Amino acid sequence: MQQRYAVPGGRRGSVIGERELDVLGQLVSSDATLSAGGWREAFEEAFARYVGARHALSVTSGTVALEIAIRLLDLAPGDEVVVTPQTFQASIQPLLDLNVEVRFCDIDPLTLNMDPAALEPLLTDRTRAVILVHYGGCPADMDAVMKLTRPRGITVIEDSAHALGADYHGRRPGSLADISTFSFHSTKNITTLGEGGMITLERDDWAERVGRYRNNEVDGDYVRHGADPGAAPAALPWMMFADEIYDRACSGIRNAGTNATMSEAAAAVGLAQLDRLDELVERRRLIARRLDEVVSAFPQARTLAVPEGVRHAYHLYTFLVHDRDMRDALLRELDERGVEVQLRYFPLHLTPEWRFRGHGPGECPVAERLWFEQHMNLPCHPGLLDSQVDHLVDALTAALTAVTGATPNPGGAAAAAV
Ligand SMILES: Cc1ncc(COP(=O)(O)O)c(C=O)c1O
């Protein structure tokens, strides 16, 4: 297919190579199961080790991971959940199904992550959970968030869809909150052949619930009453699970289960991708460094901050410009120069579904100002060739020069007027 853009946005966030083709070949030419087998187990073990979590449970997408994570909260009517507006809709969409109070917390203009200073006043004795994202791959200020939430018994979900490969003071997203979710969608830092997701957590009882739910079993409470020869007919080999079924009783049902099993092909590729994750993220960092140099050379533009002790995974490259006219002109200039820009994300509290639930303008002034006036994204993914990165750097320099009328001042970050 003819590519319209010299520098495409990231429809593919990763690179599939020999290693992935090799494991797929091994799998297909063996007689092993194609569902719920050894590759899934190996991928989950390696993933848990990588992020430093006790449990890693794979599922079919980041969206499903979030649906399940939110189910684990057992939210009841009247409960409150504080969320970030600056994320993809899947981060909080399951809350639309529940009769709970959602509070949108404004963001830090330096990182676009949830601002702990804005979080504190939103917490009440009805707050049950906080859902945040590590925007673009830059870990949120988790020390501050956990310090506010831990003593109040509030559960924190970190949507780590962007942050695989990031580092937070020597720890990794996936082990910084109570529950973490990941996406292996085609655009993400690694992919499991286009779709896939993971949940990481510490609690054994939650891991057991996730295991059941994703495996078409009911998310319920069970009591084991022990083998009772009177109640259970002797199990014959063809009576699948008969012993287990007769050996326990259901004492409550939260939800019906579903089938969210990651296929063996997806897991095998995921394992190979995880092996090369650091190299893929380094490539993102290199591209981001080159873009930062250009942005810093213009006082009317500003790079986002990377806090001390944090390593960004650059799922997205984002920077800010001075005002709306400049942003709109820059979008046109970049488009004409063959750079595909995909702006991410429209503040969720202003989407029709959340406005229908009573949310609206003024609720998160920082998120709104940045989105409508200053927010810019650029392509930043390891599939870009060196020549495409050079093109991107030249196009950005020329576009910023054209819209600001300024000549670039290399190393001029300190003069930023944004
Ligand atoms: C922040 C965030 N959360 C959740 C998701 C949903 O992941 P998936 O596309 O795997 O369902 C995405 C992705 O696309 C995302 O960017």
C-alpha cells in the first residue's frame, strides 16, 4: 500500500524479526496446543520477573485487562473513583457500567500525568480507587500518589499501557501500584501480533480471581467442603472436573466469566519481543533525544519534563507550543512536509459519554488548556529508519522556523517561553 507520509505515525510500535518468526515456526510445526500452554506460562513468568511483580496474567487486550482490574475493586453504588482525564478511553470506560461517582483529577503540565497536588482535595472517605496512566511512557509521581492513597486504604490501578520499559527509581511500572495493566496492541512498545494485554499484581486472591474470570469460570466465592462421598458420584475419566465441581460450593457470584485467553502464538511472540524490549525502547529514547534538541532550540516551544530518577519509555513523543494558532499552523506545516501527527488524547471528561454523566469544561483546566492550545505529538517508534528520523528532525526544524519566524537557537532550552 502506498504510504502517504514520509514519516508515518506509529501504526506499528515494534519491529517483528527473525526471532519472532522462529518461535512461531517452532510452535506451528510442533503438536503443542495453540491455546493456554507452555508459551503463555513462559511469557507470564518472564513478564512478572521483568516488571518485578508477583503475578502476571495475560489476556487478550489492554482493554480487557482494565475491565478485569476494575472488577477486582468490587465497587458498590456511591463509591468514588478518581481518574486522569488525559488517557485513552479504555482506561476508565468500564466505570460507565457502574453506579459510582467518577472524579477527574487535573494533570501536571510538565509531564501530563495525574497531579498529586490536585489529587489530594478529591479524596474523600468514599474514595475506593485511583486510576492513572503513565502518560506516553513517563512514570507518574507514584511515591506521592501512594503516600496519599495507602493510609486511606485506596486501591491504585496503574494503566501501564505506554510504560513498558520505563524505570521509576530502580523499579518498573507493573510493580508500582496495587494492580497494573498493559497493552500489546500493534502500536505499543512490544506487541503480541497486534492485540494482547497483561495484568500484574501482588495479591494471590486477586490472581486467582483473574485466572478464573479469563478462563470462562464464574468470578464467585467458593467454599471447599472436602470430599463427600455421599454428595459426589465417583468421577469417571470422561467426567471432566467432576471431583472439583462436587468438592466445592458457590457462596456468591460477582460476575460471569469470559474467555480472555492469550493464544500460544501471541504469547510466543510476546516472549521474543520482551527479550528485545530494552533495545526497542533505546531506539525510542534516541529519537526523542533528537526531537528534544530541536524543540529546545525554539523559545516558543517546550519539551515535557522527565523527573529526576525516572527513565521515560517514549511510547509517545509529546511537546508543547505557545498557543493555539501556533499549534494549528505547526500541524499544517508538518503535514505538508510528510510528517503524520496523531494527537493523543482528547480530555475524557469532555467526551459525550462523560458529559452525559454530568462532567464538563472547567473540571480540569490544565488538561483542557494544554489539549486545546498547546499539545503536540510526533512520530516516535523503532520502525522509523535513520533516514526517516533525519527527515522528521529537518521537517520539525523547518516547520517551527516557519511558524515562529525565529531561527533555531541550539541549546536554548533555558529561554523557553511556554
Ligand atoms: C493508555 C491506554 N490504556 C489502554 C489501552 C487499551 O489497550 P488495547 O488497545 O490493547 O485494548 C490503550 C491502547 O490502545 C492505551 O493507550
